[in-house]
Amino acid sequence: MNADLVQLLVCPETHQSLSHAPASLISGLNQRIAAGTLKNRGGEVTQEPLEAGLLRSDGRVLYPVRHGIPIMLIVESLEVTTV
């Protein structure tokens, strides 16, 4: 994703800034997706592997990026405090 675009985006819930998630976090979440143990904040099991993500500044929530498009829906976000 374009860095200028990321600077314009904020968390729709808290209005905190977002940044690109580190590759190690994406890898860990993808392992949980492959195991079928990762649920989004809407309670649904996440099935599609992450290509990237935008991490909220407090480090607790990640918004997935799919096909180059950030999914900025609260119910689609992922809690990452347990990763």
C-alpha cells in the first residue's frame, strides 16, 4: 500500500493512526488462520490469509489488507493482543 494513503487512514473505532504491520505479525496471524483458530472482531473465523495489515497505534487491532485494499470495517478487524 502507498505510504501516503496509510498516513490518511485512521482506525474507524478510536481514530488512532495506523501503520503497516510487521511481517512477523502477519506471519503469526497467518499461522492461526491456517489452524482455523483466528476469529475477527465480528466473531467469524478468518479463512483468507493476510497479504498485509494496518496496525492501530496501540498495537491491539489490525485491519486486514486484501488485494491491496484495506478493509476498514470494525467487525473485520483482528485483535492481536494474544498473538
